[in-house]
Amino acid sequence: QLSCNPKVSRLYISTTTRLDATKFENMFKNVTEVTGNIIIEHNANIKTIRMPLLKRCVGTFSIRNNTQLVDIFFPLLETVSTLTISDMGNTLKTVNLQKLNNVKYDLTLSKLNS
């Protein structure tokens, strides 16, 4: 079972069909800070993205074109430079960013249920 350190330099998850919600959460459950970019895009089977301890992303944080995505949970995320959530298809039900209070540059939410 893979697991990341609390502080990682970047996350790029694209076009995977083997990564389900349980595997995703188990891999990233200890991550508290990403010092670069987080890019999660074009993943056909991910229904839930959960990083329960993530507090900060220094770079761009982009969740795009994950057409089966139902839930996004980043309950402790406070700070990002740029956040984009877009092109989710019509399955997205929950976006939990309840602690987000500092977006340095841009916040883009588009086509969340298209």
C-alpha cells in the first residue's frame, strides 16, 4: 500500500482507471502540504477525492475533467495560490472546502454539473 509523506512537492494524477476512492485516500491521507502543484484530471473511475489533512497548496490546484466524480473533500484546506474545479460532468454532489480562506490569485469554479 502506497502512502505519501506529510509534505510533498507535487501531485499529478491523470488518465488513470485503476485508482478508486479508497486507494486515493489511502495514498494521500497523511499529506498536509503540497509545495508545488496538484493536478487531478481525466480520471474515469474516481468518484471521491479526499485529502483530509491537506492544509496548504503553494502552487496551482486543479481538478478537471473527472466525469464520474461525486465528492470532493478537502475539509482542512486553508490556502492555495490558484484553485480550479471545472468540467465535472453531471455527477458532482459535494465540494467540501469549508476552511478555505486564502486564495492568492485565482478561484475558478465552472461546469460543475454540465
